[in-house]
Amino acid sequence: MDILLIPGLWLDASSWDDVSPPLRAAGHSPHALTLPGVGDSAADSDGIGIADWVAAVVAEIDALPGPVVLVGHSGGGNVAWGAADARPDRVHRVVFVDTVPPPPGSGISEFPVVDGVIPFPGWDFFEDEDVWDIDEATRAATAPRTRSVPARVPTDPLALTGDRRFGVPVTLLMGGMAEDEFRQAVAGWGAYGAEFGAIANARVVKLGTAHWPQFTQPERLAQAIIAAIGDDDTP
């Protein structure tokens, strides 16, 4: 199976370096992506928004011959869901890594803009629940690999059309929430709960990690992706 690995904010294709080998060993073909404008100056990226990121993934889908699995980490989940909305017949499954399917018009989040772009704010910016398993060595090794993102991308509203995306099977690989806990919580999340509730075939798997398992538990993440792909498509 062709697997498109979509990074979250501040990350490029290299963030999947430790996840891809187990996927290949299982017989899959991972394609780690770097999205447009990542690491570019404001002059080169100020026209880039979330629609351009979605379009880049759609172009990757169109370049492949058969069905694909989309794996989106964090804000990359918004991109994956937008691409699934655009190509529902081509997407075998969407795997969300510690994030949820976004409703139409939603953004990722807001972060400080510096010199016309959004740089990585540093590991200390995040709540402990997001970073508790990232040790000092991993923080030191990964922070220099982060890259700025275009200023518009995190707050741009995601355009979703029609209802066919709800027929695409979905797996949520959640860091700290088991399925029953997640389903109870998401029911109170307004439009996000309605979006999740409309999906015909959705599963939730607890990883037992914080927000960046590709750095802290890449083998566990890879095996969870493999298991998600192997799931049958019955609700």
C-alpha cells in the first residue's frame, strides 16, 4: 500500500525517518512529504495557505496508481482530511496521529508570527501532556531540525465540500485517550464532535505517548499504522 506521511507544523519529510523503515519492512511504500513553503522566508511563502498544502497532497495522490493511505500528524491531519475530501475514491484510510478530523472552516491553531513566518516556538511552549515523553536528548536533537511554516497556514479555514469524506475509513491514533474516553469527550466538542460522528467507519487507538510519537516511539507508531491499514473496513 502507498502511504503518504504528512507532517504537522514545523516538520518536514525527515520527521518520518524512523517510522518509514518498519512500514517498508511490512511491505508498504511510504512517501514522506515536505509541504510547500516550509522553511521558506516570508517573501517566498506569504501566498501559501492550507489550500496549497491540501493541493500538494492531492497531487501526490494523483501521481500514484492505486489507493493510498493518508497519515497526518497533528496539523497534518487537517491536510489529510482535506485531501480525503478531494479524493474520497482514492483514499483507503486516513490515519490521524494525535489529532482529530476537523470540521469545515476550522483552522489548526494560532502561534506567534516572527518576520512574516511562524517559527517553531520551542519545546517549552507546549503543555506537559504534549511533551512529557520527549527527553532532553531528543529535544536537543529535534529542535534544530524544525522549520518555519507560512504565516497563513495555521489559521486558514479548511474548505471541505460534500459528504463523501464520511465514507472514508478513519483511524485515530491518540496519545493518551482510549476509544471509550475519546468518544465520550468528542461528543461535547461541538462541530468537531459532529464531524467525527458523521464518519461511517472510525476507530480510536490509544498509543500511550505524548504528541510526537514519531520521535519518541517510532516503532510503536509504525506498528499502529500497519495495524490500521490491516483493519477490515466494516464499521
